[in-house]
Amino acid sequence: MRKLAILLLCISFIACEKNNETIGTEPTPLSLEQQLGSYPSISLFTEAIAICEDTLNASPNEITLFAPTNAVLNQFLSDAGVSSFSELKENIGTEFYRAWLGSHFFPSALRLEQMQTAYIPSLAYNPLGQQIHTYSQREKTILAINGQYINLLAKDIQIPAGILHISRQKMQVPTITKLISANGNSFSILKRALQMSNNSLASMLNRDDKMFTIFAPNDAAFDQYFQDKRCSDLDGFIEMFGGAALEDLLMQHISLGSYDISSLNGQSIKSLQADKDLNIFLSAGNLMVSNNAGSEANIVHTDITAFNGRVQLIDKVLKLP
């Protein structure tokens, strides 16, 4: 009996040691590159990540990734006149490369049916370290991102990092012009106005070498403005007042620099219209903007961020004297 008790004690001791070893040894988490290695159709995108994975800044299990296929990225590299992502990064610069890569990622795990029509943050950042937004628009199974319709080869793939969608399109780095143009629900008039301005303000706001902030009137604001001016629409305004008047009107809504508007309460910034300031202030708890002529508007949606600046959505057109 004594020998049996000693034998049982030894077996129990060995079992405890094994359990302790099992409990103390946790499997090493797979890197994102390793997770995507199971999908050979996106191996080129995995290579792109390997060069610049430090752009990703999201909690584990909470990433949405739209990964372009190899065919898409081969064409992209060919169009750019390069043979590798290292060469691409060298040509376009580290900041823009990181922004391009990060534009394929979102910091929450979203299945296709969970994508909403809204400005949503991506894992891309502009040169000032501001998190770039993307305009997502979904109607049932049809998804557009920054105005580009997304054709998915595969969707809603669960990976340890979150959700993977395999796409037949690569994402674009959003500029101010792209974020405005993509949102036809709010900015269809502003989009046309910027394109029709004498000096192509749309091209200016598409540049990636300067920062701007635009106080962007929505369509309802322009409709009311045209009604006040007794013209039917944008074309009627240009016919009555001329292209120069349109450009003056738009220029006073734009400032050089990318501003965190909520931090500018009680301050003024210069617009691109000569001698015209934009004043930021709180009124009854609402953040507002006004010009030197006393015209003012509510800032309805603040700090929609692009690679080259920010969009502040306002509910009225700031009138010139």
C-alpha cells in the first residue's frame, strides 16, 4: 500500500509539472504577414506590408483590410514605372507610401454589411500625423470607397487580426478634392463649383505638397444661397455674376494649413481671399465660423481629414459683402 501511495504521488507531481509547462507556454501570435500568407492571390500586398508594417496602429482582432489582388498591384507597379514596392516607396516618399498602404486598413473589424455611408477613419496618416478619413458609401452589397466602386473577389474572411476583404481595386490616398467629390450626398454643388472656378481650385485642393482647410458648404447651403441671390443654380450664378465672383466666393472658404478647428475657438485664420479672415467661435454650444462681412455658419462636421488637409462641413455659404 505504501509503495502504491508513493507511485500515485509521483504521477501527480509529474502531471502538475506538465500542466504548469502548458499553462506557462503561450503560442507566439502570428504577424499580419504570416496571417495573409495563406492567401496567395494577395502575396504582393503582403510584400508591400513587409516594407512598412509600422503604419498599422489598431487593437488586435479589430482590423478591416481591403487587400488588392496581385493582378491589380502588378498593373499599379507597371503604371508607376517601378518593379518593386521598395522602389515605389523611394519614388513617392515614405509619408505618401505609408498613407497609401494605410488607406487599405480600418481600425475596426467590419463585415461588408457593416460598412456605412459616412466618413470613417482609416489607418493612414498625413504628414502632420493627423488620421486620414475615407468616404465609404454602401447600398446593399454595392460599396464605394472615396468614389471608387469596390469589386470584391472574396469578402468577410475572418483572420486573427480582424476581417479581410480581397479586392480587385487598390485604394487611393484621399485628398481634399477626392473626399469632397466622393460625397455626392452633401457636396455635389461644391464639387462642380471647385471644378468650374477660373483657376481650378479642385486641382489646387488635390495637390499633396501643401496643406489646406476648406469650410465646405453642403448642397442645402448652396441652394439657399442661390435662392437669396435670385439665381436658380450654380450655372445661373455664373451667368449672372461671372466666374471671377465664384472664385472669390470659394477662396474665402479656404485657408492655408490643416487646422484642428475645435482648438481654434476665439481665434481667426486667414482665408485665401485677400484681406478676408475666418473667425472661429462658440455660440450656444455650437462651433461656428464667420467672415469679415458678418456672415456666419455652423460647423456641422469637424476635421474630416485628407492627406493634404481638412474639410469642415458648414450649413451656410459665407456671403461676401
